[in-house]
Amino acid sequence: MLRIQKSCYGYGNKISTKIFQFNLEAAVIKKVVEISSGGVIFKKSNNSFEIALISKRKGKIWCLPKGHVEEGEHLTETAVREVKEETGLTGEVLDKIDDIVYWYSNKDKEGNLIKIFKRVYFFLLKYVDGETQNHDFEVEDVQWFSIEKVYEILSYNTEMDIVKKAEKILKEKFNS
């Protein structure tokens, strides 16, 4: 327990003393690092490209598929596995796009607040096969969208930057 005594000026410039007590153990917030990997899976559609997005939270969130890197797993293996699990689609890794970092808060198993630093690596995946209805239980819906539509519905700005970089790579690789 930390005890701080502080002099404060109150009404009429009288000095009063306030005592603040802090439970230092409760004030320490555990920090965790998470590494994830995911993908922008695409397919050619006429003279353009479509990208598969996943929906969560009753359609309020549309995002790219991604998930935790398992022990001994390479980032590209994680990207292929997570895309397959979350979308039902198999893809072939063509290129690394970039990575994003962010902080978020959650609670541990004991209910204590934790701060999580997350780095997510994204790869460009060319659609090989699979059906979107074969996605796993973590995802509510999977749909293919034109790149133009992706920019309208994607929920996270950092992922929008990833899609912009993916689009640039696609144009360079396929001269579109």
C-alpha cells in the first residue's frame, strides 16, 4: 500500500491536506505480447480483383482473416492456416504485404486487466480452392468483395492500409 500526502489549496486559499492511498499490486497492469499472422486472399474477377473478408459481432465488424502463431509455426504457415480456418478458402502465399501493431485491453483468467501489444503480419494469398460457407465457428460470415467495396466496409483503418498495399502489389504483379 502506497500512501501519499498532498497539500491542496481549497476555497479561500486555506491549505488542506489530502491523503491518497493506492494498492500498488492492483495498480500494476500486466503486459502481454501477441504475434499473429493473416492474409489478404484474392481472386481475379473480370478485369479486377475480389478479396474475401470475414464478419464478426453480428456483422458490425468486417476484417481480414488472422490469428495467433502457434509454437514452431512459420508466419506464412499461420497465414495460410488462419485464412483456411476463418474463410474456408485455401490460398497460396505470393508475397509479404506488411505488418501492423496496436494495443488493446482484455482480462486474464483471474479477471485482472491486461494490456496486449499485438503485431500482425499480413501476406498476399492467391485463391486456390474452397468455399466460403466452410468457415469456422469464430466467424459469422465470409464474402468476396471488389476492392472498391472493401474500402467501404472494412472496419479497421490499419487493415485498410494493408489492402491498399496489397492492391499495389497486385497491380505490379498482374499489370492491372
